[in-house]
Amino acid sequence: MSREQADGAIEGGDDTRPSVDEPRVLLLMAPGRNRDLLVETLGRRYRVETTTDPTALETPFDCCVFDRQGLDRTEFSRIADLVETGRETGSAFLPFVLLVPAETADSVGTAVWDYVDDVIELPVGRAELLSRIDNLIQRRRTAVELESRSRKLEETVAELRLKERAMDRAPVGITITDPSRDDNPMVYVNDRFQELTGYDAEEVLGRNCRLLQGADTDPETRRLLRERIDAEQPVSVDIVNYRKNDQRFWQKLDVAPVRDEDGRVVNFVGFQTEITDRKIRERRLEVLNRVLSHNLKNKMNLIEGHVALLREELDRDGSLDSLGVIERAANDLMALGESVRRIDRIISTAKPADEPVSLRERIEQLVSVLRDRYPTATFDVTLPDTTCDVAVGGLTAALEEAMENAVRHNAEDAPAVEVRVDSRDEGWIDIEIEDDGPGIPEREVEVLEGGESPLNHAERLGLWQIYWIVTKAGGEFSVRDAESGGTVVTLSVPCRD
């Protein structure tokens, strides 16, 4: 295919050359004066391509101008077929123009309009030619723009439908409200929200989310929600709500504003997760903690008091031995209760520190304290040259528990403990604490790996304390036998850059 651009000026026109993004006109004509004049006339406004090969119709263009001169019946028939096929399969308007001599115009017939959009009789004035071609090309560009918009609209609708399906199938309740409307009503609720609340979408759309609140909904929580939403700020609360059947349940509610490009809040999106079981568990732990801290303590004090009285009253042989057993058991129970409270306090308050601390310094301080506490024990410490900065909440308590366990559960006169710290390249720190004691019973380790059961449970709460602190920080805790016969416990935690 050859491309020709006219160099001569058009009468009454401008000399501006067409840019590369200008419409493309295909001249399907044999060489000759008519084609040269068309190239000269149209070339100032459009990108003109000339050819005699009908397969050029398979290339991109915006308007095709052709005639019958120089084409035999077979070629012309092929052009007609290609034009008709293109019009049937193409989604956007694509104009075809047939040029005919004025003396043969009457013989064209009406069938030609099945595959052309205009028939221009030659000769024709330049202004008229440009006007008619330009009209067709403008229709073409409008059709292409509309097709592009339609395609984008279809893609947008498909994307919205995909997002809506994803929200409908989400495992949490999702609501969207419209603050531009009176009382900030819900305009969307997903399937999970309807399952959680028992309300159908039609029953809640157009209403405010407070319809779920009831007698036991905390007023302070209500106030916090109202203030944060009025201030267009995100808010997260645990709240008591009510289902349609008046069943009370706990929800974790997260609400966030959705802003447009100008920063104006156009919607609020809410996420609801039922946490009734979690709240019951929390309350159960509160009650159990109260029993340990109050009831058990009172009973143990009572036992200790009566043991002291019996010691004064009994003088028979062997009686004091039995009292000693009772006294030791009572002391053990008191220590157990205190241990439970201490571990609960440590785990509950174990949060990542705002600023990382030097693990090297913490271990050196701990070892110094434990050497004073256990003067017969030996502590061998191997630390890297770096400070090993960490921000793991409760790690100091976990390390102290691990080191002290290595001494307390060792019956040797001079227990030996080795502490090794290794900084890995992947941003992790491995802390190994090895002892030469009797080792940890296998069932204690199995409990850490598989969980407790009525037949298999741990006696050493200290192991659970270490495990909880490390796993809460996203780390790993493991126990293995040492080559010396003792035990190696490993705490792997992330470090801070």
C-alpha cells in the first residue's frame, strides 16, 4: 500500500498539515487524476492512504472512498462483500463513499446503499466534497467515542457487580450509609449483615444503624459513635446490639468515612463482626480471676490460720507431719493463684513497645539479677556484637521465666545455664537457653504443641507464659533435648531495623 500526501494548497483552505492522530481516509482507487485531486483536497485535513488492494479494508481507517474505475467485476464484488461484512460485524459506524461519474449516476441503483453511506457524483466542488466527507467522519468519531464510553461503562458496571458480589459474600457484615441524606441512613447492606441481624435489606435500607441498639447498649459507646461520626473520623467499638427477634448479641463495629477526590465525606462504611463468644470468654476469665484472687485467697488464709492453731493444740507423734503436708499444699495453692494472676497481668499488658529496646542490655541486666538471686548457679552468656533491638511486649518476663525455670527445676547443687543469642539475616533473633537439668517431661511439650485436654495438661504455667508472649509477637517457641541431657528452649522473635 502506498501513502501519498498532496503538497499543493487547497483554495480557500489552510496549510496546516494533519497530525498523526487525525482521521485516516482510505482511497481505494486506481491511479489517475481523480485520485490525485482527492489526495490534494483531503490530504490537508486528513491522513490519506491510497491503494488498489481490497484487502486494505482489513486495516484500521475512518472512511473509505472508492470508485468502479480500474476495478473489474470480481474485484468490485469483493469490495462490496468486504464492506457489507464490515458493516454487519463492526460495532461502531464506519462510513463508505462511492464515487460515480454524473453521467452514470442513474444506473447505480438502490442496492448500492446496502453497503455505502454516500454516493458522490463527479465532478464535485472541493467545499462540498470536504463537507460530506467531514460529516461522515464526525459521525464515525462520535460513534467510536460512544462505543468507548459504552465499553468503559460496561467494565465499570462489571467491576461494581464484582465488588458487590464480594461484599455480599464477605464473612463480616458490611453497611454503607449516606450522610448527605437526613439521619445518615443505610443505602447498602450485605448478606452477612442480614444473617447477623435477622433483618432483610428492604427493612433496613433508608434507616439509621441505631435501629439495632437497645436497652443494654452502653450509653457511653453510643456517645462515642455519634461524636466520631459527626466529626467524620473512624471509630471502632465493642457494642451490644439486638437482632430483629430482640435477641441480644455483642458486635465489634468498625466505621470509617469514605471521601471523594476533594476530601468530602460521601459515605460511611461499617463492618460488623459478632463477638458474643469472645465476650462470654472474657467475662468467664474475669470471674475465674476474681475467684483466684479473692475466694481462693480467703480460703487459703483460713486454712493457714487453723493449721497454726492445730500446731499449738496437737502434741501427738506424727500429727505435726500431717500438718506440714497441709501447710505446704496450702502454700502451693496460694503460689499457684498468684502465678495465674501474674501471668494474666503480663499477657494482658504485653503490647509492642513504642520504641525498640536493646535485647543485649536486657539480657545482661537479667543475668546480673539472677546471679544475685541464685549464687550457686552459673550463667554463661554469648551475645552478638549488635544491640539486637526488639519491641516485643513482655519479652523480658518471658526470658526471666525461662532462665529461672532452668535453675528452679534443677536439683543439682550448682545448676549451669547457657544463654545464646543469634541475629539472623532475615530480621529475626533466636534466643537459646540451655540447662543441664533433668529435662522437661515430654507430655508438657506435647501440650504446648497440641493443646490441653482432660487427660493431658501442663503443670508448669511458666511454659505457657513464654509460649503466649512469643506467639503474641508473631514469633516461635520450641523445646528440645540438649546433647548434655538437659533442655534447650528457643525463643525466636522479630527484631527492629
